[in-house]
Amino acid sequence: MTGTTRSSGGLDDRRKRLLFRCWHRGTREMDLILGRFADTTIASLTDQELAELEQLIEAPDPDLYAALSGDALLASQYAGPLFDRIKAFRPGEQGE
């Protein structure tokens, strides 16, 4: 996979910006994790979830990857329900 499979057409500017940022993290692993999650969910995220995602993508890639892979705890300012959802996300499974 080389990038987003979702068109940003029909999304508001905030969602377009977040979709782009999720696919352009700086490390390929994080692009794939956050990008795929955003492709699947960005249109249906609530305003609160969008705010959580905006906060979460400010976390440094190494810290975020370590937390997602279970090797470290995520700093409390980034942890929350959306992080848990991303951690549990499996592309292609029903319900996402």
C-alpha cells in the first residue's frame, strides 16, 4: 500500500487535514497505522474524537509506535478512548 485509499472529497477541511497528516507522519509504520485508521473512520469521527486525534498526532512517532505495539505506555496527555480504538483497530474487520 502506498497511501490513502480514501478520497478526501466530501470531507470538511478539518477532516481533510487530519487525513493527510495521518498518512504523512514521517515513519512508514505510523503512516500505515494511522493512515488506515483515518481512511476507515475519518468521516464518522465526532468533534471530540477529532480533537483527540489532533492531540494524538502531536505525539512523537517513536513514542506513539512503542505505545501502539505495547512496548511502552503512552504519555497521559495523549492517552484516551481514541488511542485505545486505534490500538485495537484491524483493517478489514467488521465494525470499523
